Amino acid sequence: MFFRKYWLKAWLIMLATMLVDLDHLLASPVYDPARCSIGFHPLHQWPAILVYALIVFVRPLRLLGIGLLIHTLLDGLDCLV
């Protein structure tokens, strides 16, 4: 809807933002259903989230920033449940 001319590129960038979850491999145990990833994993720390918010304003990186912020928002919602 928003990126009709290059929807495939936009979709691939949004899909690539899932790679931020590779930092979960640094945790022990790797998966803990009771753990909130926001503030725990390195790429889910507040300084990293601030960088994600800032790159939204850099035109070539805008889609990446939006994808990372959506990812962070969804992880944050997971912390509330």
C-alpha cells in the first residue's frame, strides 16, 4: 500500500529486521518465555532503540528504521502479556 513501486524491496528490508533477534543467541538460556527482551538483549537496549528511532529520519535507511521500531514495539507488547 505504501511502497507499491518497490514493494518487494520494502518487504525484504522489513523481513531483514528480524535479524535483530540474533542477539538472543547470546543469552543463557537462549529462550525464556518469562523474560522481556527489551532492556535485556544487546540489540534491544534503549541506546539501540534510540538509534533505530533516529535512522527513521535518514532517507536511505528509513525503511530499516521503521522495521526495527515495529519489531521493538512488538517485543514490547510481548513484555506486557
